[in-house]
Amino acid sequence: MPWLAAHNPEIDWEKEKVKMTWCPPICGKRKQEVKEKLVKRTREDKDKEILRKLVPKKFWKWRKIFGKKKLERMPV
């Protein structure tokens, strides 16, 4: 019960759903998740900026081809 009281989840009894939207400061988990999301978003923004500089505008609709995931694959 102390853990549940500290995390205070949002409970929707009608929809039978529980949302864990808040972690107390002592937990620290929420801070780490927020930090990871910020780092990921920053990397994605940086990748987009680099892509815009290197790839001509007429090819932007095919930007996934030029993305990192496609380049890491070995050709068939």
C-alpha cells in the first residue's frame, strides 16, 4: 500500500484502466524516462538537420531511404 499511495495512479473505474502518470521524487524513474525521451528527440532533430543539408530537397520525400536504419542493413 505505501508504494501505491506514493505513486498515486489514475484509475478510471468505468473503462477499467490504470495509468501510472506520476512517480514521486524518491523513485527517480520518471526523471530518467524524461531524460531519455529528450536525448532521443535531440538526436532525431540533429539527424533531420544533417539530412536536410546533405540530401537535395527534391529527394526529401524518400528520406527514410537515406536514414540511419536503412544504411545499417546489408544489401541483399
